[in-house]
Amino acid sequence: MASVVSGLSKPIDDTGDGKVVNRFLDGLEAAVPQEAATANAAVDQVDTLPEDVTFDGGNFTITITLNSGEAFTTASILFSANAATIEGAIDTAATSASVVGWTNGDISVSGGSLATADIILTYDGASVAGLNHSVAVATDVDLTTGTLDVFSTTTIGHPVAGALQLLGTQGWINVVTLDDPSTWTRNRNVGIPEGGVVEYFARQAEAELQNPAAYAKVIDLSLQTKPTQPVSPITQGL
């Protein structure tokens, strides 16, 4: 049975901690504004390689390492290649590497050439969307005159962040920077619910960001100055 709150799924086991979590999510459905349910949609990763207008010849390659651990490197790409050519090189490399679920165009490319505009990779296809991948790597093969810069992740990818969205909007935790648990702080003006609920949200947060630090941070914050009695999500928030 699925909860309408931010796409979270209720535990199948409706006994013990599972029953506690189900009751808590039922309460949230009655208490949280409907617009909060979809406030934190999945985000596709974007990597950007800065241009260098001084390039006048030579080639480079791009290495992609996916969230799954699968990696592949393109053949040499001419410095003057446009977005379509670069995307084609990525498609060919991924197909040759037999990347699971890959469909040509899963990483769409815009910008370029390397000497005229930033090269932008957007991980928006079915096999790569809504995930946090390693940043792409550009390697100089025989480029002339210019200096090859490095890719940076300008948008961090993640799935629907339902648990994190609720932690923030309900005031349980101040989620300062979604993808960086080290920035999260405890909101001491609201209570922390029962242990089963805390564990559920911690596991959800870890899965949503594919980051074990998210689980550890939620647990750590839940241990800080919590009230002696559970808090009703309907009357007082998380």
C-alpha cells in the first residue's frame, strides 16, 4: 500500500515498528499540504566541461562512471566536435561496454564545441536519470594550444526525495543542503517521533541520496534533546 506523502511506501509488515510507521504516515497524509507531496521531485545530474577558446586542434576523450559502477570511455573526440557528435561518441562507447539498460541518448549533450562553448552532459535517459553518478572525466589526447579543464557536477542527481522533503517541511530537521548531510541540523523546537519512524526515515534518506551519511545523520540528530513522549505529526509536526 503506497502513501501519497512524497511518494513514500508504507512498510508491508503492519506489526511492531511497521505498524508505528504506517500510523505515522497516515497522520502525515492528513497533516501535510498536498503541494508538499511532490515538492522534491527526482533531479537529473548535470556535468559541465568549460570551454577554452584558444584550442585550435587535437582530440580529447570523456570517461563516464555510472551510479551502477559501470564505466566506459569514448574514442578520441575532435576539439571542434559539436554536441551531436559528442553525444554519438558517448552512445558508441556505452553500447560497446554493454551498459545495462542503455539507450542511445540517455546522456544528452548540449553546448560545444570545446573551443566555443561549455560542454554539458545531462543524465536524463531511463537508465541514468534521477541518480547520483561520478563526475565525468575529460582527458587530453593531443589537444594543441589550449588547456583542458575538468568536468564539474553542476547539478547533483537524486531520486524523488520524499523522506528528506518531509524532514525539512515538517520542521524535524533543517535540511540546509539536500545532498550534503553534514549541513543538516536538528530543529529543537519540534519533537522526534518513535524509534521505528526515525529508523524508517533514516533508511529512506540513505536510499534517496545513495549516501550512508544520510542515515547516520538522521539517527544522530534524533538523539539530540528529544522529548520523553512521542509527538503527534498532526498537532505538532515531525
